[in-house]
Amino acid sequence: MIASVDVVIPALDEAESIGMVLASLPRPAIRRAVVCDNGSRDRTAEIARDHGAVVVCESRRGYGAACQRALRALEDDPPEIVLFMDADRSDDPADLGSILAPILAGRADLVIGSRVLGTRERGSLTPQARVGNWIATRLIAWLYGVRYTDLGPFRAIRYSSLASLGMGDPDFGWTVEMQVKAARRGLRSEEVPVRYRRRIGRSKISGTLSGATAAGVKILGTIARDMALHGRPARSR
């Protein structure tokens, strides 16, 4: 049986790109696309609706807050797999099959699309993002015994596995929270190489020094908070 897959796309002022992203999603592989408008001042929501997406709104700013709101829209008819991707056209939907394959084959519960292992357009992954990835993924390997190369937003997870994690971070810590909680709970995870393109428009996070610094602090703080609450997993010692 073919698994049902819904895609969650948080979006803030992405009118230039959201239509292209939605139009390029493979059908019928994707059952439903849910776009969370996180307070856009442009036509993001209107364009997303015109392209057949379910559109919900979240006034509380933050990547994690937008993802959580979109996930609530799936509760009445949940999919088997949730796919997360960005609205700025940096993620390539052509890689969707590769990301879903380990879950569909029964090998994984969580799959991360790794920009580090894949190919990147020049300037698509900023130096500060590369450094932050390097530090965070090595810290996760040391503390949790699980090796990642990336905290990339293009990822898929079984809906039941995601529900078990108790996700709560409203900001930049959402992706790393998912990975450390998955590691702590012993979920099977894989990485697959993905292509990464220069985003359309300016990044709200890595495009500015202050945004990149805030994201880095948040990511490391998320790991530190998990360790403070639960300690180091016994299997990683």
C-alpha cells in the first residue's frame, strides 16, 4: 500500500516563491500541502490557496510555531508521513522520493535531507550556517551517539513518531529539537543527500549576522536544555 504523505510548509513573505514550490510538488505522491502563513505582509497566503494548498495562519512568529500550527490542521485526518520543506524554493522537490524511500522501505522513522552530503548552488549555504551545522552535529554525535551532517529543513518523519516526540520549540530550535528527541527515543534515522539552491528573497535567519547568531544560540540552547532535563543517554556514553 502506498503511504499517505502530507507536506508542511511554514512561510513568511514568500509570495515570489510559494507558487513555484507548490506547483513543483509531485502528485499524487503528496496527498495534501499545508502552508502556514506566519504573518506575511504580501500575497503568500492568497497564492498558496490559488495553488491548492490548505492555508492556516499563525500570528506568533517563529519557524517552530508555524510548523506546530500546520500540524494541528492534520489532526483530524493524519497522514502516515509528514514531509517538511521551506517555502523559498531552496529545497528541490525532485529529491522528495529519495527522502521518503528509507521510511517507505521500513528502514527509518526520520529522514534528514543533508545539504552537506548533496550538491549546493554557490552561495546557497552561508558560512555561518555551515559552521553552525558543524558544531551542532558534532555535539549531537558526542552527547547522543547519533551522527548527522546537517540540521536541514527538508525532512520526513512518520506521523506517529513525530507525535511521540512532544515537539515544542517555537523558533529556530525546531529542527535540532526533532533530531535530539529522536535520538533520545531511539528512533531510526537516516540522512540522504539533497540538492540545495539559492533561496528566492532574503533569508530571515542566516541572511543577517544577528539572525544567524540568534539561530546558533537557539540551536545550542535547545541541545543544552534537553541534556539538563534528561541527562546524557546511557547508550551514548
